[in-house]
Amino acid sequence: MSWLGIALVVLGVWLAIKVAGFALKLVMWGVVLFGLYWLLAPMLGWPRPF
């Protein structure tokens, strides 16, 4: 493999880790918002999601 191929593999792995981290943060924020809605909906008179 040439140096260009190695650089592309390293760049691809780095980008995959960045995308996975962003996706995990997005999922965690979704869980937090869903949990807040689940707890606050009965107090505010909103319908529960399930």
C-alpha cells in the first residue's frame, strides 16, 4: 500500500470515530428529552407518549 492509501485509511477511521461520537451524542440527547417529556407531561396536562 502506498503512503496515500495509508493516509486515506487513517482519515477514514478518524472520520468514522467522529461520526459515531456525534451519533451517540444525538441519541443521548434524544433519551434525555424523551425522559423530560415523560416526567413533565402529566404535570403540564400533556398526553403521555405511550
